[in-house]
Amino acid sequence: MTITHRLFAGLGAAALAMALTVSPARATAVSSTAIGTVPATARSSATSALRIPSPTGIFGVGVRSAFLADPARTEPRTGRARTLPLTIWYPTEKRARPGRSAPYLSGTVEPVVEKLLELPAGSLTADTHATANAPARRSFRGVILMSAGLGLPAAFETGQVIDLAGRGWVVVTFDHPHDTIAVAQPDGTVITRDLPETPEGGEFAFAQRVLDTSLVVRQLGRLVPGWRPSTPTGMFGHSIGGAAAAEAVRLHSVLRAGVDLDGTPRGDVVQLGLDKPFGIMLSNVRLGLPPGADANLDSLIANLRGPHPIYQFTELGHDGFTDLAVFVPQALAADPALGARLNAIFDTQVETEAEGTAALRTQRRFLATFMARYLR
């Protein structure tokens, strides 16, 4: 059993590539060290409809961007090394002077994603509660990596990420070329999703995500000043990102623990299992299914030899582990047409903003408690 998002289940790779075509000559260059603001032309009256609940930690949140190249893999679209865009979220002092608010999606990527989703310009603009390039605290609790669901930008997990950063963690998120909807490159080129919607396409995406994660792990000392192999480090992810987290925790000794948010496990970890702590949160997708419908998940759980808390939602869809859990009901209340479009694409099964906020609160609490307990 493999869970997919409604968007990609109904739209083939060729259609995706066509919908996401962006001329590199017109794309906005992305800085390797700074996060800019979303251009005014990319905004609309719909932007005020989307609000991420504020982080609950005692610290402020800063964020900066970076690119990380893998010389061992060639990017066919550019002929250069495969390059990942990273967003690094970190704690700041609350008393720090407010600076420029970081955009939800970059000015290069946002209009491309909105075009694909057939949304008004600026619909995916939201306050991240983070300050771009703010001075970081001198100390932090540890580092957490995050990989989003199949095709989804890492930005869609901002609600979870900023809460961890506000609690003192550095969180490194990254997108995956050819898998994520739209991925910007240092020269402004936008690489669009073009993987086939087949089991083979899913396996290829998983394999690349594992390699991408290994690349980030190897470069943590450069990406996060003050990081050492002894620094408490873990990972979580949604859907296939959660599957990648499980395999990455198996492969890398520096990753001490991980969490899978509703992902079907893949790779050798399914049979080999883990001795390290590994948490799992599940949507209602598997409720009512016959035994063995998700054999990989059953096998992984049976082979988890370390602490492995499991939380089962009974009224939350697969995409309820993203910011869409609050965005969909907010949009439905402010702009029914926008809300209906988002609701048709994303399976959150959330009807009210209060329900979405409660679901996010539960996820934040699970992640915060798990990381505090097992990343020491």
C-alpha cells in the first residue's frame, strides 16, 4: 500500500511538466545566503486568508536559505551537479529587533506552484512567524532534518518546523529536484516535477531522497555552525519523507532518532528495523483496512526494537500533517472558491479551523516531546 496525494494521483508526469514550465531567463535568481520577500505582483487579496498558528516556544525564529550541490550526481536539466535548496530555521532571542518577515514560498517558486494548483496569484502567501537572516542564538538544543511528502514543498510543513525552532532546535528542510513540485536552482532555473506516477517512479523518488539526506548529513558541519557529530541530531518527514527518515536513521549513526508522519516505510529498514527511537503518527487512511493492507508498516513496527510511540488520528486525512490542515478551513471561510479548490487537491478531512489547529497542536506536541526525550 502506498499513499499518494490527490493532486499527483490524477495528473501525469507529462502534464505536470507542462503545467510547470518556467523560462529560466525570466526566473528570479535566488541568493545562496539570504531569503527575499515575495514580490508585490505575486500577492492577491486572498493572501490574508491563510494563517499559520504562532510557534509556542520561548525563542524567536530566524531563517536563512542555502544551496547544497552533490558532485556525484548530475542534474540533467542544467548539466551541473544535482543541487538541493535548503531552508535552515533556528532559534533567536525574543528581544532581537524585528526584521524582514521570511516568505512562505520564495518569489521564484510561489507563482509556479500556484499555476499548477490553478490558484489565484498570492494564494499561498502566509506569515511564517520567522525573521529572514536574523542573528541566531549562540546555543541550540540540536539539529533536526525534515523531508516533506511526495511532490510537496518543504514549506508545507512550516507550522511544525517553526514550533521546533522556537523551542531551541535548528531545523534543516530541503526540497528534491524532479520530485518536489518546483525546485529553484542558484541561477534561477526552476526544475519541475517530472517523475512518472508509477511504482517505479516512487521507488526512484525514495532512492534519491535517501541520497539527498545523506548529502545533508555529511555537510551538517558546514550548514549549521557549531554542529558536531556529538550534537543531538534527528529527522522527521511526512509521507515518503517519513519513509526516508526511517531509512536515514538506519544508515547514519549521527541520526539518533526519527519520526514518520503517515508514510509507508520503504527500503532495508522495513526488515532490518531499528534499535534507535522512532515515532509514528498515522492518519485515518488505514482505519478499516483489512490486516496486512500496509505490510511494510506492519513489518517496520514489528522490527522496531527501541522506543516507538505511535499516535493514531481517527478523523485526519493524509495531508492533515501539512499546513493545509489549517489553510483549507481558513480559505473555505474567507473565499469558498479558493477553499473548495484546496479541499479538492489535499486530503485533510478537516472541516473547521479549530479542528485544523487542534490537529497541528497535537503534532507539535508529539514532535516536541519525542525530540526532547530522545535527542540528548
